[in-house]
Amino acid sequence: MAAAANKAGRALIHDFGEVEQLQVSRKGPGDYVSTADTNAEQIIRYELQKARPTYGMLLEEAGVIAGTDSSNRWIVDPLDGTFNFLHGLPHFSISIALERDGSPMCGVVYDPVKDELFWAERGQGAFLNDRRLRVSGRSKLTDAAIACGLPLKNVDDSPEIRAEYKLRFQRMSDQTAGVRVWGSTALNLAYVAAGKFDGFWDVDIKPWDTAAGIVLVREAGGLISRTNGQTYDPNASDIVASNDNLHTALIKQLNNST
């Protein structure tokens, strides 16, 4: 997984240097797909299939690829933070997870710009390169740095959905030390695992955005749930990640409860 991420990362860095020449097509309002995405995904797909030819795959661009091994499946986002990438902002990542019997078993999140490899395996801990990770120890929401995702401007979004997001953002901004919107779900989760962010929430996600990151957070001692506090479902569209001290407080603020 690390070798595949590193190889795809080199291709992304090359394309990032020529971002103005990339062929870009619209995938939807506020969401783009470029030759960089597909090139990186093809590299990862080739490397993983070479290593484990019987495993299935869930790829952001190519979709589901069935394998003869029904227990194991790779979940891949070849470029998480495409908007940043296409605008020359050096904050994006590659996310690769191994799902076993429907549950993420191990994951890699690679930031090729900083050459930072976050990786974790269930029961073995979480690491940044060769350094072990641990979530932050902050216990007061007023001291906490929180990250969030920004929902895409889908044409079918109702005004109520957009209004609720704005209210949640305002409540969290008022009650914490600060909220950051950096544009890469996988890196946000990796930063929670590393104690850089104390918490993170998003309401517009796919399995490839989170599969690797949730292993990182859990193995670093953090908690994962849905925004309503229910047990996290890998197919859910919303997520909250934090250290165990702040999780309940974050849920309350997101739901405006006491």
C-alpha cells in the first residue's frame, strides 16, 4: 500500500507542477476530475492488483471491481483534495485502505508534497513515517482546533441543508478556538490521529474519503461516530472524529443540544 501510494504520489507531484496544462472535465458543480486523478488511480490499481490479484476494489473514478476473494477489498481515493490540486494549493493526499469482511483493516494516507506517510493497522497502532501517533489530550472545546468539510454545491441540495451547515459552522466557530476548512477529508482524519486537529466533522463523504482515515484515528486512540452520535457506518455520508475527551461535546454542538 505504501509503495503504491509513493509511486502514485510521484506522478501527482509531476502533474501538480504542470497543473495549468492538465485536461480538466466537469464531474459536477464544484467537483472536478482531471487526468491526474485517473493517472494516479491507474498506478495504484496496477500495483495493488500485482500484489494481491484476488482482492476486489472500490475506486473513486473506476468504481467497483469484483475480486475472487470475497473477504478483502481495496478502497482507493487517488487524489483527495482535487479542488486544491487544480488551483495550485499544495494540500492534497492519496488514501488507500484494506477492507476485510466489511470493516477497514488498515490504511495509508500519503501527502506527496510534504512526503508524509500516515499509516495504521488494526491492533498495531498508527504512525507518521516511523513516529507513533496519538490523538490530542485537549479536554476543553474552547481550546480545540476543529476541521470540517465543505459540502459541494450540488444542484439538488435544498436550502434547508445549506442553512443547517451554516448554523453548525457558526456554532462550532463560537464554541472552539477555531475551525479550519482545508479540503482533504483523508488528511483531516490523519491530522486528528496526529493530534494536529482535536476534531473533525463532515456531512458529504464517500467510503473512499474516510476508509483509511478512520483506521488511523482509532489506532491513535480517537473516536469515530456519525454526527448524531450513532455508530459509524462506512457507507454513511457523515462523520465525526476526535479524541475521547471532546467527542460528546462535539456531538452536542453539531446537534444544538445540551
